[in-house]
Amino acid sequence: MHISEGVLSAPVLLSGGVLTFAGTAIGLKKLDYDRIMSVAILASTFFVASLIHVPLGPGSVHLILNGLLGVLLGWASFPAILTALLLQAVFFQFGGIVVLGVNTFNMAAPAVICYYLVRPFLKEKKYRAVAGFAAGALSVFMAGIFMALSLALSDSGFFSTAKMVVVAHVPVMIIEGFITMFTVTFLARVKPEILFGKDSDPVSQ
Amino acid sequence: MTFERFCQGSSLLHRTDPRFKIAAAVALTLVIALCKSMVGAVFGLGVSLVLLGIARLDFRQVLWRLLLVNTFIAFLWVMLPFTYPGDTIWAAGPLKISREGVALAFLITVKANAIIILFISLLSTSTVADLGHALESLGVPNKLCLILLFSYRYIAVVNEEYQRLARAARFRCFRPASNMHTYRTFAHLFGMTLVKSWTRAERVGQAMRLRGFNGRFYSLYEPHATAGDFVFLGVILVAAMAIEALELGLSLLMFQG
């Protein structure tokens, strides 16, 4: 899911950096000090998710769950994903600093889009499962598209590689859809305040 | 599971002020990432190997790390030689290998590895706690640094909680496979991890407010730059400029030729 350093061109790196800067600024502005602890722990959970390998046919894929993070955090997904990716870069050297902007944007922008598109449907019980699946699948699909675009815009010769990136994301997208769906319905039953905020009444959910 | 494998040590790089190391890493990475010629990239790789030597890390662990990180690069080697447009140097049926594709894959491999080695020797030789404080004094917003420091603090805790649940599932004969039961189980394990982390976040937040937390950490280590730090950064900047000069010189030569 990461693009490593040394692949992308200067304009793409710069635009990714600027977009991530803007997204993070909005996310931090909307975030008050009381919620910092929650965002930080969700960022660590997101990091741990990337260590969980789920079997897929003969191989396995690791979880991404940016859709789940998006519906939970909204714009705060930007600082959370930025943090998780920075920690991955320092711990495992996946990604890097110059490409951090692009990698963050590729995952956080779909998360924010899911927040606006999908979150309203999570409140209603009959749409919840479908909305959960949509959040997981859409966010990974969009992340794949953004990743492919970053490659294709850097060098037109990357076009076939970019197409392969999108194709490779399709099975991941389905798994993420199911896992996000089950996680969302689980949270709605077990701890609805994570999904809907403090004032939610568990009985009416 | 230990995440920070390289931060223990007493080498020159372990002792250098993290703020200077961050600045050095950004400057060198920028220059190497944007190299278009092999000469610049190889020079960059040389600089990062020298830094790795100075950091005196466990060679086998570094090698193992490099192997893992090169998986994305391996993907490029599978794709680029066959799909990048250019002169064909080898063909078998519909498969054609282009000279430009091989050259580009090679260039990316050198650049990416140079940057990874740089990263290991400059940034992974500090703890994230030190890097977080350094970032704050370099002007990164306070809230972002708090998120970084808190999530760094809780990654191991969250991971342990997840591992405990996964172990419990294994004891109950859960065997992962490609089916709906597996996906539901993973979702519930992860969901439970989320619930536990969430309540932990609330508890910790309350405990910190109770003790008068006002959004600032007071570190016991006041950062103070030594003359050595300035010399170090100076040398790195000269190296970065040398790589850039090499690049510019080469592109001028190409332009004239």
C-alpha cells in the first residue's frame, strides 16, 4: 500500500505534501484537546491493524481499515494516518519522509470521503451492514486509484504498473469491505458511543 | 514484539541532537529522491552507507530490514522492464524487455535503498519520544506532536491486547482460512481491541486531566545543540549540495550533448 521513496516525480510529491498539509491543518483545527487521546489511540490501533494478516487464497493481505477510521474520525483521519505512517516509516522504513505527504493523502482522503458519504447511513440499523461494507470497500478502492494516479502522473511509462495496482486492490477491497462491515455492526452492538458519540442511547440503536 | 530495533547505541549518530538529524534526513532524502541520473543516486547511496557505518548497527538486522522493504521494489522489477516503453533488448513471444524499463527499475532500486539506509541510520537511531520533542521544537503543531507521542506510547499496549485476543481465539481452535467465518472472527477481534483501546483512552485522558495536564509535556532533557551537531549538519548539507551539483552538471552535459 505504500509507495516507497525514489519513485515519484517532484510535482506529485509536492502536491501530495500540500494536500496532506491542508487536510492535517483542517483535522487539527476541528480537534479539541479532549479528543486527542482518542485520536492517538485510534492511530495506534490503525497501526496494529496493518500488522494483522488475513488469509486470502494462497497468500495473505494485511488490514488497512482506513474506511473504518474515516467513519470514526472524519477529518481527524489526516493527523491519525499521518502519525501511523510516520511511525511505520521510523519503525519499519516503509514509506519515507518525502513521500509521506502522498502516502497520507492516498489513504486519508478516501477516509474523509467515506465519512461524508457513508456515515449518515450507519445510524439506521437496516442500512448499517451495507454502509459498513461500502466504507471498507470504497476507501480501499479509492486509495488504490489515488496510488495509481500518483504513479501514472509521475511518469507516463508507469501506466501499466498503475493499472496493475488497481487490479491488485480489488480482492483487498472485498476483504476490507467484509471486515469493516462486521466491525461496524459489532461496535454498534457492543459500544455504540465509539460510532455515534457520547450522547447515543444504546437501547434505541 | 519490539518495534524500535536500532535506537539503542552509543555511536556518534545516536548522540547527535534529533533536531539536526531530522533536518539532515529531510535534506538528503529530498536530493536523492529527485535524482534522475544513476551517478547522483550511487553517490547518495555512498553517503548513506557511510552514515550507516558511523551508526554501527547490527549488520544482519539492517540487511533483514532491507530485504523486507524491497518487496515493493520487487513488484516494480516484475512490472517495469516489461511495460515501460523503450528500446527492446530481449524478447520472447509477447514479452519484451525494454532498456529504459530496466534502467528505471535499477535507478529506483538504488535510490530507494539509499533512502532506507539513510532513514535507518539517521532517524531510527532516536526513540520516537525524542523525535516527537524534536519535531515540536522545529515548529510542528503541538496537537500533532501529542498524537504522535501518545500513539507511540500505546502501540505496544494495543498490539499486546490484540495478541491476547488472537491467542484466546487460537486456543478455541480458530484456524484462519479464506471464508466468512474467518473475516467475521478477525473483525470481532479487532472490534474488541478497538473497544478496549477506547475505554483505555478515556481512562488515561481523565487521569491526565486530574493531574493538571494542560496540553504540554515537560521533558527532563532540555535539548541543547553542541558545536558537533552544527558541524554534522554542515557536512550533511555539503554532501546534499554535492549530489545536487552532480545532478545539475550531468543534466547540463546531456543538454549540450
